[in-house]
Amino acid sequence: MEAPAAPHSPADPVSVEITVNSPDQMRELGRRLAKLLRAGDLVMLTGELGAGKTTLTRGLGEGLGVRGAVTSPTFVIARVHPSLGGGPPLVHVDAYRLSGGLDEMEDLDLDVSLPESVVVVEWGEGRVEELTEDRLHVLIHRAVGDTTDEVRHVTVTGLGGRWAPVDLGVLSA
């Protein structure tokens, strides 16, 4: 029998690594992740073009039960998907074309949306960290040598006190 894990301090990041073998599995990961999210959560997605950021977000939208097809917001920068039930809306942002860091992000008023929404920012690293200390960082890497181009290694890291007590291990189930 394993000894219980030492409690995390709010400053300690918690993380889990998951191997995803197909776009369907990436969507399923998004659906599982949605069960852990609540209003006020910020999720930063990092990965190269075609890594699966939007596919993961599509699963998040399904898991959160929001209205509208979740597609890449590259050209509109941000889309709001209202909840079809009593849950929080999903604000899906693509910061790829934004070069001004937090100044340009402030124009989107994400700080206003954040308390009552789940905010997902693709390409958010280096742009949205100042919005909140509590955030999830999802890093998606293509597997080296994968001949099908579908295998991804996903690292989900919870930062801040909000994520210290959360068992991210349920995502790898």
C-alpha cells in the first residue's frame, strides 16, 4: 500500500502527463477536463499548429454543455459559448495573431468575463498569466517518430491554490 501523497502547498504546481492516440481521445480528454472546471477557471493551451488545441476545446465545450460548435476562433479572436444548462459559459480565445501580450488581451476584457466563465486561451503562454495566479496550463506535444501523426503527449499542470487539492490523475483514466 502506498503512503498518502504529501499535501501540496498552494504555490506548488500539480501535473499529470497523458498520452493521446487520436483526435477522438483528445476530445474525450476535453470532456473529462470539463468535469474539473468551474466558473473563474483559466485554461492556457500551448502546442504547435495542428497539435489538437481546438479539438481539446471542442471536448471541453461538449463536457460543459455549451451552445454552438466549438471551432478555432483564429480570425474572430474570441467566441463566447453560453451554457445550455446551469453551468458557466465557455470563452474560447485564440491569441495566435495577438502580438501585444496582456495589453491586447486587455482589449478583450477577459478579466471581466473570467469570474463567471471558463476561459480557454490557445497560444496564451506569455500573454494571459497576469489574469490570475490560479490557472491550468495544458501543453500538447506531437510524439516524436509517430508515423500516423496522431499521438500526442499532453501535460496538464495546475498552478495556484485552486488546483492544489484537485486530483488531475482522473484525466488519465
